[in-house]
Amino acid sequence: MTPSNEFAVDFRETRYKGYKSYSYLKGGSDYDEFELAPELGRMPLYDLGLDAEQHERTRTLVDDNIIISLHDHPQVFPQDMTQVRDYIRTGREHTGYEGLSRSGMTAVFDNLMDGTACVTSKCGWKWDDIIYDIGMRLSDISHQDYVRIAYSLEDITRAHDQGELALVLSLEASTPIENEVDRIDILYGLGVRQMGIAYSEANTLGSGLKERGDGGLTAFGRRAVERMNSLGMAIDVSHSGDRTCMDTYEQSSKPVLITHAGARALWPTPRMKPDEVLRGCAETGGVIGIEAAPHTTLSDAHPLHSLESVMDHFSYCVDLMGIDHVAFGPDTLYGDHVALHKTFAASLGVHDAQNGPSYEEVPYVAGLENPTECFFNIVGWLVKNGYSDEDIKKVTGGNIMRVLGQIW
Ligand SMILES: [Zn+2]
């Protein structure tokens, strides 16, 4: 039995047997070792104020259902974040196997390093670096038997049946493909099943949310969307400009995802989506994953970023888009996310994206600090706030499975 302790909820046992990333090599001689952030016990368990019956219902809902995060970075970062660039330059990111094994999740859209994949360049998004990152992660994953790569829906259901975790390889932007549409096939061949159009900056496909002018999807972008449709690769517009989002909906013959964002009506920053873009996503048949990275999904009702502010965006999107079109993409990691944002603020356009009302900084998002705690707290909140088992099942995985069935 998985021990119940103060660090994580006692979900059902998984196949995890203690593997640590790259333990098939000798740390220190084969590769540079860094002291990594802990995967468990990073924060005390968040107190949702559930009674015993609600706690048990929450635990059972997570255990029995397919739970999917539409956007996360389930990697482990250095404990001392001043080392993060040196760590990344080794091209050897560690997967948080132990933390994930205690999360209750069935599948995670794993966004690799992409924008922070600075192996050969300090600005990120280079094709060589993306390939280096995918290959290195796959090598590590091949040496253990708890995490499997999801190439199809069956891989996700099998992961649920066998106590495994399915990783869906994803990229936040298509920038690394430059003007080569065939590179989308190459990425698909390497296992990538979801890709964003543009990150904060414009690229050959379209515009990002940090640009002042958004020219919409380019001619090349339209070809890329067609190719992703033909291959069965999911399209994400989380970081794309508003017009680029709308053009993508129009061009795509399949549902389009917003894997991690929130509602601009609640928090007016470029990173959040206006109603028109949210409704447009639902009209394609797509879903939004509600975002929880530090200082993104704030609200006037809960201006200190926490589970409560994130759930304000959830409730708003359910009202606007319908319960069948909302899910969660918490965008968490193992390590100090606020410090990571500060290190990469310039190249990732973090400040441009968060350009809006002033807010008080928090050291972490209470209740949604790391991949291990996300889904117990999300489901617990839904239980406490009167959602039915059927609706909880939809927003924590069912909606994503339906849409992936149409896209993949
Ligand atoms: Zn992102």
C-alpha cells in the first residue's frame, strides 16, 4: 500500500518502484549533478476544509476516473534557482516520477522545456534544442516502467487500468519548425501530440499575445494547421494573439484547444482570453484548460493568487462555454515557479503577458503549487461546491478524452 503521510493523499497504488531520472548513469561523472527541489513535501497539504465524507468522495473520484492535466511541466528544477540556466544547458531535465506517482493523475500534457530549452541558445525555441530535449527525456523514460508515452487514447486508458502515468508530449509553440511544414511530421513521429501556434512572440505561423499588432494566421500558418489536422496533432492557442486564435478556429477542421489560460473578463491581461475567443473555442468543439501558473489567473474577488482565484476562472468559463468545454491545465512544476518566471521573464515575455492591473506577488499559488497536489485540491473544491460526480468526471478528464477522440 502507498503510505498515507503528511505530504500527499493516499491514492491507489501505482507501478512506481522508486526510479530516479538518469539513474542508469553515474551522476557527477557521466553528467553534472544539481541538488534538485523535493518532489514531495514541498508545501504542507492545502486545507480545503473538507469533512471526512467529502475527503473520501474526493479521493474515490480521483482514483476511479481518468484524470488529465491539459498542461503541465512535470519536471524537477534545481533547489537553488540561480542554477537553473546551468541545469538547463546540460539538456538533461529530470522527470518528477515520485511526485507524479502520488498525484492521482492518469495523463499529463508534458510541455517539455520548449521556451526554456536553452541548450545551445539563450533565447530558446531552437529546433536542435527541442530534438535534444525530446530525445533525452525519452531515453530516461525508456529506463523505467511507470510512465508511458501516450501515442493514442488507448495508451491513456491502459495507463489508468495498469496504475501508470501517460505523458502526452507537447510543445507550447511551433516556432522551432521555422518554415518547414514537414517538421510537424517529424515531431509527430517523435511522439508529439499537441503543439501551440505561437508563443508570446510572433513566428512564421501567426502572432503571439505580446505583440501589439496581430496579423492573424499567416499563409504558412494555414498550411501548418492543415498538416496538424491531417496528422492528428492537437492545436493549442493559449499564447496566441486574439485574431490568430480566431483565424485558427476558422482554418482548423478539428476542435482547437486552449490548454492553459483563463478569462480576460475576470483579469484584464493579454494572457487571458476575451469572451469571443473562449466562445469560439467551444464552437470548434474544443476545451480550455484553466491555468494556475503564478500571477496569471487572478480575480478581483481573490487578488492573492490561490486555488480560489483559479476556480473563479473555472466557474466563469463553465457559465460562458458550457461544462463540456472546460478542463484544467494547471501549468505547475517541481521547483520555484516564481523564480523561474523571473529568470526567463525577458525571453518568455512574462511581464508583457501579465501587463494589466497591479497585484500583490505571492511566493506560490496556495493549493496548486506542484503537480502532486493539483487534482486532489481541484476535485475537493468541486465536491465542496456542490458539483455532481458526472460533471467532475467531465472537467477532470472526460471532456479531454472526448476531444482527443475527435482530434487524434
Ligand atoms: Zn504556457
